[in-house]
Amino acid sequence: MHSIEWFLVISITALIVALYCLFALLSIRLRKKINTESTTSHDELGKLEQRIDQLQLRLISLQSDRSQSLPITRQLAELEERIDELDLRGGSGEVSYKLASRLVKRGIAVDELVKTCGMTRGEAELLHFMRRA
């Protein structure tokens, strides 16, 4: 029986050594995988940081474009008002329906439309009705 006990001890020892080696190999593979994923994540993080930088530069560019376009927008509004004034002074005595239509689009009230364009209340109400339809 003595030889059976030694056989069991040697077998268990061999099994323990084999499990230790298996654990070491798995540990090495896991470290490699973690390092690879870490490198990949680091690369992706770098790409994302570059994209953020690009978007920030684009935002700054858009903000400067917007600040440059504001004076132009103001000038266009002033020109529209000037055109509206000239339409009112047309001198032909006819109601400028084009002007009235623009004013209705901007939200002018019926009473104001009657005063400004010199049209009848019925005409002003009709324009309002047509714009809303």
C-alpha cells in the first residue's frame, strides 16, 4: 500500500504543478489581452481627443462667421424697412399689396395694416385670413 500512497502523492503533486502552469499561462494571456485593449482604448481616446479639438476649432470658426454676419443681417433688415417706406410713398394712390403681405407676415395687426397701407378693414382682414390659411 505504500506504493499506492506514493503514487497518489506524486499524482496530486503533478496535478498541482499542472494547474499552477495552466494558471500562469492564463495569467500571461490575460495580461496580453488587457495590454492590447489598453493600447486600443488609448488610441481611440487619442482619436476622440483629436475630434474634439477639430470640433472646437469649427465652433470657434462658426462663432466668428456668425459675429461677422450679424452686421449684414442688420443691414438687410434696414434695407427691407427702407424698401417698405418707399413702397408706401409710391404716389400712385394704390394700395401696395406686396407691402401689406410682408407686414402681415411679420405679424402686424389688422388695425395697423389699415392705417399703414390705407386699405379698407375688409381688405386687411382678407390678407390676414389668407396668410393664416
